[in-house]
Amino acid sequence: MIGDLAEKGHKHFAAFVHRFGEAGTIGEMDCFYSYYTTRHSDGFGENHMAALRDLVPVLGLAIKSAAQVEIARTLGRVYLGRETAEQKIKAVLWYSDVRGSTAISERIGPDEIIPFLNDYAQASIDAVHDAGGEVLKLIGDGVLAMFTSENMASARRAALRAEHRFRHNIRVLNDRRENENRPTTTAYVGLHVGEVFYGNIG
């Protein structure tokens, strides 16, 4: 990276790691990393570095706050749903389940189990949301979701788009995990079209 920056005329590179502290950690996000470059012939002066040292903690707080908002939004969608009124609806139901997760969990380290499950759950959740569906519940390593529309043909097409996207997400994820020498798997997807009662309890 430094060589590429130098070829583009950059003269000075400064990197900062601002740690949030144990109480400020959000999941695996425990710090804010940023870097800055300049093409000025003299590089960064002391006044520039002082300004950056003042800026980084504030910028890190802004990034952390934005991440918290996105996490809260995701949790709300997953556990509460976008719609909360009890109703009888026609929908396409989606259920995806990771293949062989129990056997894989038994042969990997305890610290690898949660990241493994999170990776494959995220592949499913992203696919559902990208196609306009709604995640209703996480069930172990499974994801329950639904697709609704006044035109059920549109809901069916959306569910099939999500399934196609899910397969793509799995391929990309498996390529990354294989490069990291981490276990990989695939998933089942079941789709059902019909009339259901839908609503939150509690």
C-alpha cells in the first residue's frame, strides 16, 4: 500500500488506531482505524498532526454512533419486524438452515462457533433484505423470513431473487473463509406460498 501511495505522489502517511476501551466495545468493533496522506512536499507538519490527534477521537465517536444506529435498526428488524400488527396475510415463507452446522461446531474451537454462525446467518439476512423480504426470527442456525405483496407473483419473484442472492453470498463467503483456512458449508432453503396468521406475541 505504501508503495502504491508513493507512486501516486503522496509524501507522508499517518495512521491512527483509536481504541474504545473495554466498556465501549461493540461486538468485535473495539477500535476506530484511520489513515491520512498528503502530497505536500514537507509532509504533515506538527500543527497538522496535532489537528489530526484532536480529530480522530471525535471522528471515531461519530463512526461508532453510526454503527450503533445500524445495529439497533438491524436488531429491530430481526426481532420485531417492520410490521407489528397481527394480521392474516398471503405470503411466501422462507426458511434457510446451515448444512452440517452441528458437526462443524463440534470440531472447531469455541471461539470460532459464533463467528461461523454469524457469517452464514448474515449471508441469508442480507439476501432477504436486498430482495425486499422481512426477517422474522433467527432459530438456532436457521432464518425464518417472509415476502409479501399485493401481487403474489411479485412476492414469489422476490423470494426467488433472494434465494439466488443467498447462493451468491454463500459463494463469496466460502471463498473468503477458505482463504482464511476456516471451515465452510452450504445451506438449505425452503419456500412455501400460502395464507398465514402473522403478528408479534408479547
